[in-house]
Amino acid sequence: MPRRMGRPGLVGTMARTAVVAGTASAVVGATSNRQANKQQAAAQQQAANQAAFESQQQLAEMQAQMEAMQAQQAQLAMLRYQLNPHFLFNSLNSIWALVDDDPQAVKKMVNERSDFLRYSLLFDHQPFKPLSHEIEALNNYFSIEKKRFQEKLIIDLDIAENTKNCRVLSFILQPFVENAIKFGM
């Protein structure tokens, strides 16, 4: 049977309209999904950028703190290097002066000097030490200087018991004591 050509029927038109509407709806839906995906990707990128920025700030702060600590350690090392040779030469001169007169005192001074050197060279990585450790090191120093200056040097330490565990910068007292002896004698 031949087909009729002419106006399409109502059902055909409705079907075509539904297909066009469905296609348009799918295109609009796909566009909405792309926009939502773009917005989500932009939000994720912004969050990643913010996290990277914060990480860089934290890293910069940590580097600044490390540099400050390294500078402090370098200053402490320089102070130690300045103090130790000065004291070493003075104590060697004291030992030399006693070699002929009192060999037993020389042995004791060498032992005390080695204790002091051991204290000053060990634990270099600890910038702060208990006050009691610093006083112990000073007592070794005093013992050596007492032999050098004999009765001229009188040492009287008055340290409150509750301060002995306080942490102080290592060798902070040494230059004061050395200068007091050097310029007070």
C-alpha cells in the first residue's frame, strides 16, 4: 500500500516535539553538569592553592626559625672558641709555674683542666644547661686559678638551692668570672 504524503499526523508531530524537547533537555542538563564540574574543579583548585600557600608560609616560618637557631648556635660556638683558648693558655701557664715546685699539684691541675675541657667541649649541641652544671665547671676553673693566685683569690659562692636546676645559657658566667679574676687580681 502506498504511503500517504502530506501533513504528518498529530502523533508524529508530538513524537518529534518530544524528541526535540528531550534533546534540548539533555543538552541543557549536560551544560549544567559541565558548569557544575567546572565550579567544583575551580573550588578544588582554589582550596589546593590556599593549602599550597599556607604550606609555603609554614615552611618559610620554619626556615626563619632554623636560621635564627643556627645563628644563635654559631654565636655560642664563637664565644666558646674565644673563651677556651684564653683559659687554656692561662691554666697552662699556671701549670708550668708549678712543674718544678709541686708535681702533685700539677697532676691535680691537669686533671681539673681536662674535666673543664671535657665539660666545655662535650654537649656542644645543648645551648642551655642547668645552673648547677655551670657552677661545677666554674668550680674547676676556680680550683685552677686558686693554685695560680693562691691566697690572693678568695671564692665565696652564695647560690640559692631553688635556682640550681634553672637552665642558663651555657658558659654565660665564664666571661664574667674570668674578667673578675683577670682585672680584680
